[in-house]
Amino acid sequence: MKFSGKNVLVTGAASGIGRAVAKTLANYGLKVWINYRSRPQEADSLKDEIEKSGGVAAVIKFDVSDEDAFVEGIKTIFSSDGELSYLVNNAGITNDKLAIRMKKEDFTKVIDINLTSAFIGCREALKIMSKQRFGSVVNISSIVGETGNAGQVNYSASKGGLIAMSKSFAQEGSARGIRFNCVTPGFIATEMTEKLSDSVKEQYTSKIPLKRFGNPKDIAEAVAFLLSDSSAYITGEVLKVNGGMYM
Ligand code: NAP
């Protein structure tokens, strides 16, 4: 895959899908800015791993739900590299419970971290990328943003909102060639899904035509494709990476 840009910011990159995305993009030759919130050791170990395989990485700490910190983080990257070529809004949380037991704060916290923060990232990226006349953004949504899921009214709303928001950003960015796309992972083996009981995991696996949970690497390659020049004519699109669970 060919990348005309030079650097990328991946939010929530210390673990899981973000970590795999960071490693994959470094392998494709991009300088990777590893954003983390609470795991400095994991972020540093990822930087070391990337550098040992000949890549370039930098670590940047901020909480994506803190608007000022996110804006400042992007400014730091721009003043260091003179550009921001790519952004992956990956940071996300779950806080599952049945709707009748869900407090307003349980709902808004998930929306803040999964959706509002991605809005801040997309907005700041669009400002810089519009001046550059170059850039591509991928937002990590979810299969449940397409299908809904019992116990996840907050999470599914945030991920469905991310899809609609990405399409709107795609329309605003298109005049200057800035692309916005989403990847919707199905069930992927990370800390987020480790919390599920074995019986729930078996129940989900039985509904996946490819009969396994995905790996973070499965998502990372899809993200790389959507950022790269190989997808130059794709914007406002949603790429499902779910083992066929939802077609
Ligand atoms: P994960 O291992 O829990 O990773 C989530 C990452 O996001 C963590 O490194 C976490 O850092 C970071 N993060 C959370 N809140 C943050 C904040 N406010 N500021 C900065 N970083 C923050 O889960 P994952 O499975 O890799 O999830 C990555 C993305 O994929 C999420 O958006 C998730 O919704 C999406 N997704 C996952 C699956 C799946 O099956 N795993 C399926 C569909 C979509 P801390 O540990 O420091 O909080």
C-alpha cells in the first residue's frame, strides 16, 4: 500500500486495536504518534517495538474527552512535523447495562469519549488538512452502531453517531480532497471483549460465519487501506470487518 502522507495520530493506541493499527502503519512507513491516557509503560513499549523494527514513533499523552488537551495535542504534532497527514479516532469505552438501569451519566460519558472526542479530532484535522489540501481520517465505529445491541444503548448510539458524523465530515472535506471513512469491527479479541463471559463469547461466535473473533490486525489492515492512496476514491464509506456477522 502506498501512502503519500508522512505521519499519523492514533488515539488510544497503547492497547488492543489502536496498538495494532499503530504497528501496522509504522510498518507501512508512517511516523506514528501514539496517544494514550493512562498507560505510559504500554505506550513507551510500543514506541520501542516500532523503533526496533526500523519505524518512527512518538508518544503523546492526552485524554480525548478533554477538548483543550486534544486540540493542544494536535498542535504539538503539527508544530513538530509541519503536517498532520492522517488521523485514526480509535479511543473508546463501553459501559454496558440495560437501558432501564442506565443513568444519564452512564449514557453521556460514553457519548463524550466515543463520539464527541472524535468530533474534536475530525474538526481539528479538517482545519489542518484543508490548508494542506491533503489528508485522510478513519473513525473506529462498531458493528453495534449498525445493528444496535441490548445492553449497549449508550455505546450503539455513540458508534451509530460516528458513522453519520463521518459521512457529514466527508461531505465537508471533499472539496479539498480530505477523506473521512469508518471501520466497523465485529467482535475482536481485545481487553474490551475479554470482559465477556465464556458463554456470551460462544453465543457470539456461533453467529459469526467465519467462526472466530477477529484479531486487532484484521482491523489494522482495513484502517491502513482506508488511509492509503489505494482508497483515494473512497470517502464517507463504512467498511465492515466482522467475519460476516452483519452483511
Ligand atoms: P481497548 O483495548 O480497551 O482499547 C481502548 C483504548 O482507548 C485504550 O488504550 C484506552 O486507554 C483508550 N481510551 C479510552 N478512553 C480514552 C480517553 N478518554 N482518552 C484517550 N484514550 C482513551 O479496546 P479495543 O477493543 O482495542 O477498542 C478500540 C476501539 O475499537 C474502540 O473505539 C472500540 O469501541 C472499538 N471496537 C472494538 C471492538 C472489539 O470487539 N474489541 C468492536 C467494535 C469496535 P486507557 O486504558 O488509558 O483508558
